Amino acid sequence: MISYVSGKLVFKDPTYVIIDVGGLGYHVKISLQTYSKIKDEEQIRLLTFLHIKEDAHTLYGFKQEEEKRLFLLLIGINGVGPNTGLMILSSLSTEEIEHAILSGDVATIQHVKGIGAKTAQRIILELKDKVGKSGTDTTSSLGFLKSNTKIREEALQALITLGFQKAAAEKNIALVLKKTEGEISLEDLIKASLKTP
């Protein structure tokens, strides 16, 4: 088991990073939560979870212990795989997920792409006694003009990587930008697009 990866941040995308550790480049999948906390660090340390399947060994990375803990709880539920767990953590903050679980808010969890009513109910039922009420919410201070086409393109690529069809992703991004006044960060744009029905 690889507990963490520490090294030089070579590449950063809203869905994954590449970390150089002694000349080896580790491809680590991340959530938007982790992406927003990385900022522009040169040296990085991510807590990791290695998921092994017949055809792939995938590393998932987390900036904070609380996010990793919640990820492990989520993937322990029947019907929630690592990619779905990452989708949940990209769509909602750790605090929002915990609040939804503790208050029995099925609708909030069900808004995540790929989560149906039964899975949302199972998440709440199985995790109600396991999640804590601790943690602080950190919001990104990075703001970008919503007309910035680079942000639009990066958001589109991230949504496609997360499993959206290109047309649906473009539509969601356009809807979010239409509703947004002023500036919006890349993380907020992706997060809002994930929640758009």
C-alpha cells in the first residue's frame, strides 16, 4: 500500500496530477477539493490510495486526511467505486457530504452524476454513524473572468475526463457561466457544472 507520494509537481489538471518522485512520474487522480488546495506548489505531498484491478493500478490522491477518510468510507459502500467516490468529492465539499449524510439529505447526494436514489440512501444509512462534524471549509481565492476561454476549455476537459459527453459538458458550462456574475474560478465552474442537471 502506498500511503503518500511526495515530490515535485510536474503537471496539474483538475482531475489528476503528475508528481516526480526521484525520476519516476506518478499519475495521481484527484478531486476538485484537492485541486483547489494544491494552488501552485512546486513540492507536493498527497495522501494516497492505490486501487488495484486486473487491468489497472490507479493512484488516488488527497491533500487532507479528512478527504481521504471520507473517500475510503464511500468506496466501502456497495455500488460506490473509486471513480464514483472521486466524483462525489468533486461535486460536494467534505463538509457538504457530511452534512447531507448527518441530516439524511438524499437529494443533495443524488445530484452527483451517477448516483441514484438507492445508492444515495445507502450512503446515508451506512455512513450516518461514521462521519464526524469536524472540519473547516476552505474556499478558493483564485478568481478568473468567466469569459476566459482557457478556463472554459480546462473545465470542459475535466468534465469529459469525469465521464460527461462533450455536448452535455459544454451545455452545463454555458448554463453556469450565464448564471454567474463577475468572476468564477476553475474549481467553482467545474463544481457548478457537475451539479447542473
